[in-house]
Amino acid sequence: MFNHAAAIGIDIGRNAIRIAVVRIHGEVISTKSFPLNLVQTKDYIISGILEAIREIRQSVASDGINPICIGTAAKGFIDHASGVVIGPDQGIKDWVNVPLAKIINQETGLPAYVGNDANMMTIAEHRFGAAKGYSNIVFVALRTGIGGGIIINGKLYRGMNNAGGEVGQMIINFENEISDKGIRGSYEQFASASAIMRRYREEIGSENHQGLKAITCREIFELSYINEPVAVKVVKENAEMVGIGLANLITIFAPEIIVLGGGMSEANDSYLSMIKASAFANSLENCRSDVKIERANLGSRASLLGSAYYGMTRLAGKSI
């Protein structure tokens, strides 16, 4: 399938639009990043996407490369068949029911496809990364929120209304408060980067909040590495909660491998070991006996590789 062809992969992030030209076997030919303003609208994002496409097409044309299609990774619920971004708006004004694939196709003349960003990362890790060679996979993106993707018998599981794989919204503690997504006690509330930052502020006490409101999850992990007591406590607590969520997924799906992506997955080996211990201690033996829990190994390239590969696969008329 398109052994020597290339496709454009796009990732619409919160702070930047990233774009790459990628061959079917995962070779990244060119990549660029375009920072985004803090205040964003539908027209602004679409204009940025189209400008990014124009620039990268021009940059590879001198090498005789003419991409054959475009795949785009976007947050939220996506109608994959039609390439419509359903929503929610992700902080972008009017970013609801946007026929993004149609717009990109009309403006560029190239076949265009759109998928959920966590699903595109899942596809990339399955095709090129940590889950290569496995058929039953759960991908969990540990970041500000928690996203995910599920592959069953080699195919991405979409569920009704393209809504499958929202692992961050499973309920961990029904007695907890309702989240901004309307879910009480969700995995995301307890185990995300946002949860670590919130717990750290809670633990240091209100009288010590001054100057620490902007502390990042990465900084808390770094404090834990030098044995700062509060950071050690909240990181350990977080690893336990991440593991409990994975235990649920292990017992429900009995996957061959769980791949952990997102910025939190880059923490040191002790964090991963604590997650594994919690996951295995809280899941059924027959379900967990052969499952592997591994870090993703494509990093920030995953959504670009996945969206480009997704585009070429769809163009070839194959399901994914």
C-alpha cells in the first residue's frame, strides 16, 4: 500500500498546530510547528491548518515529494466516516459540528480524513511503536486530562457514535465531586496531571499557596526525585490511582499490552513500577497473567504518525 508515497499528518494541539510529511512505513520526512494564540476561534484554527499545509507542501516539493492525502488528529468526538468534528469545543469558539475533512479537501484538493487524537496515537503505537505486533491493546494517554484508545483483534474499537475509548471518564469514586465533564469521581479527576497538581496544592495547605498555583506536574515529579515529602506522597498516591484504573481495563478487556502515553508516562522507572504494582494487585489473576504495561515510545510524534497513516489507510479503502 503506497510503499513510496507520503501523506501529511496534522495534530491540533492546545498551544500549537503540528504538521509532518510521513511515509507509509513511518519515516518522517519533514515536520513543522505553528504556535497558536491563547484566544482561538474556528476560523482562526482552520486558517492556521491551511497555512501549515501550504508551507509544508512547499518545503517538500523541492525534493520531488507530493503528499497524496491528509490525516488530522483533533480532540473531542469525531464522526470518522465524514470527518466532522462533533465537539465539545475544546475552548475554540464555534468548534462544534465542523466539517473539517470537507473543508481541508476543498481548500487543498487532497483527500482528507479526521480522527480523534488519542485514537490516532493508539494507531501509531500499534503500527510503529510499543504495541507493534500485538492485536489486543489499550492505550492510555496520561496528561492534563486522560484519553485513550482500544484495539481489539487488530482493529480500532469505536463503539456507538464513534464514542468508544473514553477511558478517562470511567468512575473511580462515586462519592467524589462532579467534574467539568459532568462525571462524578472519574479516573481523570483522580489520576491525571491536573489531579496531581490539585493534590499537591491541597497537601501544602492554603497558607502556602502563594507562588505555587502555577506549579506544573513535571515540577512535582522532579521534586519527588529529590524526596521532597509532599511531592513523594502525591506521586505515590497518583501511581496507585493510575494503577487502579488500569486494573479495571485489564479485568474488562484482558489486553495483551497496555501502552501509557502522554507527558506523565515519561516519569522515572519507579513511577511505572508503582503503577504496575497497583494494576496487578487490583485485577483478576487470569486477566493480568500475561498482560504487559509499557511506556509509549513515539512521544509527541505519535499523533502525527497516526494521522498520516490513518489517512493513507482510508485512502486505500481499508478499515482501521
